[in-house]
Amino acid sequence: MISIKCRKYAEARLILLFVISILCGLLSFSSVSRAKQGRWTQKAEMPTPRMQLATAVVNGKIYAIGGLNGGPLSVVEAYDPQKNIWTKKADIPTPRSGIAASAVDGKIYVFGGHRVAFEPLDTVQMYDPEKDKWTRKKRMPVPIDRMTTSVVEGKIYLIGGWDFPDDVYATVFQYNPGGDTWTRKADMPTARGGHAAVVFEEKIYVFGGGTFKETTHGGIRYFDVVEMYDPVEDRWTRKPKMPVPNIGLGVEAVNGKIYTIGGTASDNVSRLSRVDIFTPDDGTWLAEGGARLPVARGGLSVSKVNNKIYAFGGASVLGVVPKVNEYDPSVLSVTPQNNLATIWGAIKGD
């Protein structure tokens, strides 16, 4: 009789613990789950895989220009996010990688880069998507590779870059497409190349990058530096540092947030899949707050259409990546970190 009672008591206790575990799991779901902002979706692959390319948007289409894959490329391909298709366009006259590109008034301007390793270019060429035609423009003040460009009030700001292995630049040049003229502006506080930049509320934010001038072994020093440029005041301001040093990353701004995507880690080997989120209004970072890039890579290019970010190409540890991924920041992804079966198994083992 006693053994039967004990067995029934043990069974009742087990059932009670099981019910409690379910209730606890439901009540504490957020504590055993990991919420990430955004969701990645794979899109049609690039017809020509490449890294160190440039992308620019005109009339809702993203133009992928130049880049590197076995050597500098001249290929230009247009991606239509609505139809998820690629279209071949007229080649850029000068094959090159490490370039920067920006669109103004329906035209795309491509700057610098290199055609031969360690020989930066001062070449500027303009592409007219309507005519599918290239036109040469006034040369840059100096040859530069791995710089960045941003557009504010119809002017293009060319920021930083390098002439590997001779020099790293902090220079800022303003290009006026209307007059085809160049104007020198206040230098960036941190000379660097391989950085990324984005415009937020008419200010330019510059992220990461690196230099080879502050090392003693011929390597590259990676930066976690963030600096903001005010074109009206022609003045730079230091902002809170990135969660990790990064080079060859992509960056875009959507709905009051800036997303830094992918890149290469400071060991100069590991590629990154992380998405960090910066809020300019209060200067805060949410480290790895975004859903991870499906393929870790650096040397990619990103562009925004209809508040969705598209990541193109780049290089993983296995080589050049043809992938195109769409990131929707408006989606909240929740990944379970534990489950009730695990909890139940632990209870059964007691």
C-alpha cells in the first residue's frame, strides 16, 4: 500500500513539474529567445561575381559597377528589386575596383579605384542610365583607391582612401556635378581607407576602415572609429565607436537607424556576418542587433531601395561571393535559445 501511494505521489509530482515548466516557458519566452531586428532573403545572384565593386541607385534600380574577380572588371549590371532580375549594361570604359560611386539627378558618377594593383586612379566617369552611355569628367585632385563618396544637397563628397603602400588620406573633396568642379574641404580627423559612409539628416557618418601607416610589420591597423561630417559647417565631430574594428563593410540608413553590415575582422582574415545598429539621435550602438548576413563577407557593396537594404558580392574565406541578399529592417526575428523538450528532459533526469 505504501509503495503504491509513493508511486502515485511521484507521478503526481512529475505531472505538476511538467505543467509548471510549460507555464514558465510561456511566461519567460523572451528570456529564452533571442530577438534580432530584420530578416534576410536571398535574391537572384549576380551574373558576374565580384568584390570591391560600387553600387548606386537610379529610379529604383541598383547598378553594380566594376569590381574585382581575378582582376579589375569593367562590367556593369542593373538589378531590379521589384522583378528580381539582372540586365547587362554598357561597360565602364576603365576597368577598375576599389571604386566609389554616387548618383545625382539620375546620373551615376564613378571615382578612382585601381586598374593595376597598387596604382590608384584619378579617373572620373559619368553613366547615364537612360542613354546607357559613359562620359569622362574632370579628374580627381589626386589618385585615390578605397575611398568613399556621399551626396548632400546635390554635391558629392569624396572622403579618405589610400595610395597603397605609399599614403593614407584624410582628405575631403567636394565635387559639383553641375559645374564639373572640385573644392577642398576640411580633412577627416582619421586618415583611412576601406571605410564606409552614409548620409543621415544631411550629415555624413563615416565608419571603420584602416591604415597601413601606423604599423611596423607592413600590416593594416583596423579602426572602430566613427566620425560625422557637417557639410554646412565644414566640420567633423567624433561619435561613439563601433562595437568592433571593421574594414570593407557596407552601411545604410533606414528609419532613423544606421546598419553596418559584414566586413573583415581585425585579424585581416575572418569575414564578418554581423549587423550592428547605430542610432544617431542618441549615439547608441546595438551590437549584433540585426539578423546575421547569410554569408560572412567583406568587400561587399550595399544599397537601399524602398527601405530595404541589398547586399551585393564581396569575398568570403572561400573566395568571391555571387550572393545578393535583401535585408528588411522592419521585421523582428525571434530565434529560440532553448525549448520545453529540453526543460522536460532535465526534469525527468532529476
